[in-house]
Amino acid sequence: MLPADDPAGAAVAAPDPQSTGSAVAPADGAAFARLYGEPLLHLPTDLYIPPDALEIFLDAFEGPLDLLLYLIRRQNFNILDIPMAQVTLQYLKYVDQIRLSNLELAAEYLLMAAMLIEIKSRMLLPQRQHELEVDGDDPRAELVRRLLEYEQIKLAAVDINAIPQLDRDFVRSQIFIEQSLVPVWPDVTPGDLQAAWRDLLKRATLKQHHKISREELSVREHMTAILRRLQSQRFVEFADLFDVSGGVPVLVVNFVAMLELAKETLIEITQAEPFAPIYVRLAYSPA
């Protein structure tokens, strides 16, 4: 799309709202292009565009804010004092143009159009003095804030895009160096191999491997052994029921077995007085 108000008549492209190449007339009456210096307001009805024709996409608007900012900057409006009537009218014309070709895309712009109409209506309606005191903010304040933030982000994106990028602005240089060195292996004699083998055998004899196996201890077996011993003796001293030669694991399992017997009321653990010997006996009469 070429604006008709270009002072030099050069083919300067203005951003297209949806970059679809629609054949509809421009909403603001601008020419599509200039042919031999004359503005072309309408496309010829018999114009044939082949399917494989070269298609040039102009810069598309990124969204409603981008379109609104373009309208403001194109006419050099003060962004802090936006003329809502003119901007809203031009914006709605662009939205009508979008709706003719892409209804889904137009839905995104209609929300901003509703916001512009609301702001314009609030500015046209008279307000009482107390309403001005309560709601003294300019109805355009929120819109101005969003436009300024968007413009800052857009300028920052341009600066970031200007930074040289790998594989876009430059590529890594790769230099291939041919390896011309021939590896030289040291000479090894059979005597050297024999000496190395003897050294390995000598070191192997210095290390001894021990396999430690864990003894399987059964609490039930120790419970049975304790009951058999108590059946032959009426009272057995507590310490006599433990075999210290079996090591700590056997002592622990034997003690757990005695506690299980006491829990099941099969044995009784008694003591006559404090610090006196502890005795163990059966809690029932053996058959």
C-alpha cells in the first residue's frame, strides 16, 4: 500500500494492518499506488494476478497498540494529549478494512476500538464538579501509559535486534589444519614385557581378598533354646542364658528372644531386691 500524501511520489510503503494484500479500497481514501505519477485509487476489475506471482509482504502491525501508535506518530500527534475523535475515527476505518479480509484478526482490534469509543464518550459527556473532584484523572491516562510502555519495549526490541547475531550477521571462522605429524612409538623388547608382567604378579600377591558372610540368626530358634533350658531348671540366672563366645550379634538376638518370650507371658523375669541377681523361670508348669 502506497500513501497518496507522499511529497515526492516515491513508492514508500506504509504498514499494512494484516499484510494480506487485500484488494479493497483504502479506508482513508489514500491511493494504492502511483502509476506514472498519477494516484491509483482503485484496482482494475480485469486485473489478473498469476498464482506464482511475486508477493511482497509489508511490515505488519504487531497488534492494536502498534496500529494506534502508528496513527499517532504518522500525524505527529502529542501522545500525552491524544485527539481522541480523529484517532478513533481513523482506527475504526482500519478495523473495517481488516474485517473484510480476516474476521478473526479483527476481533483482536475490536477490543481496543471499544476502549477508544469509551474514552471518547467519557470526554464528550459533561461532568459535574463533584464528579471531577472524585474522578479527576484524564480518561486517556491509562491508554497513554500503555502506549508509552509499548513504545519503550518496541524501541528496546529494535536495539536488541541491531546487535550482531551468529549465523545472521556473521559466521564462525573454521580453519582446518592437516595433521602431518607421524606418531613415533617407543621400542619395547620382550625383556621389558617380562619385567612388567613380574611386577604385576608381585603386586597381586600383596593384596588379600576376604569374603565376609553374614550369619543367619533366628529369633524363634533362640526362643526355643531358652524354653528348653528353663524346662530342665526351675530358675536360671539372667546372665547364664547368654553365650558371650558367639559375639555381639548372638547376644542381641538372644536378648530379643527373651523379650519376646516375656511379651508372650511364657517366662517370668524376677528380682528379689534392687541390685540382686535377676532370675528367669517359666511362667507355666512344664508337662
